Amino acid sequence: MTEKYFATGGCLCGKVKYSISSAPVRMGQCHCDDCRKLSGTGHVSNAFFEKKSVLISGETSNHDSVTDSGSTITRYFCPECGSRLFGINSTNINIIGVTIGTLDDSQWFKPDFIVYNKRKPEWDFMDESIPTFEGMPPIQK
Ligand SMILES: [Zn+2]
Ligand SMILES: [Zn+2]
């Protein structure tokens, strides 16, 4: 049991835990209507990883919603405490988004971009040095 993980995390009640074995492929923040609703605040911060490097234990519930571009995002949460943990977009099911607030240590997080800035509430202050898009830019994979 000497395996070294890039990061570990879990939900509030501890029934869902995860460990990640490689660095993120990208990191971002989103202020869209869906992200504000599901986070209960001004934005969601995500790091995106190759799905095969994220090991999840414990059962999750999920909810599908359709994005502006017509893809489907499946979001996974703990059925016990409601913590929102993961998201997978139908455009690339090999990538999983992990909600930064569920990490045991998130000090390394630095968003590469901020999207849906046009939906950002004025009270939600962001680092102005981060590339910011009013909507969703075309994502390069
Ligand atoms: Zn939980
Ligand atoms: Zn969003």
C-alpha cells in the first residue's frame, strides 16, 4: 500500500471516496445556470482527468442534463449527503470532471479558464489573470 496518488477526496458523509493517479488534463470554472443551481453558489470549479485514472468507491446517484451545445452532462452525487462529485460530458466519456471542493487537498488547483462569465453574479469575484470567456468557447481536446 505504498501507491502514491495525485489526489484523493470524497463526499461530506464519507460514503463516496476517490483517488486519482495522474495530473489533470485541464482545469476550469463555470458560471452557467446549471452550475450555479447545482453548486448552490456562483460557480463550479472542476479539474478534468482521464477517467481511467480516477478510482471511485461507494455508490453515487446521477442526473442528466442537456447543455447549450446539445451534449448531455451526467453529474454524479452522493445519495446520502448530496455532495456533487463528478461530471461526464457525452462529447468525451473518457474524461471525468471532479468538483474541486470535494478534494482532501485542493491547494494545487489553478483554473486554465473561466466560462459562462456572462452568467457570473457580481458578488462572485474571480482572478482577473485567468482567461475568461463570456460563453462556452470551442473546447480543444
Ligand atoms: Zn456522502
Ligand atoms: Zn456550467
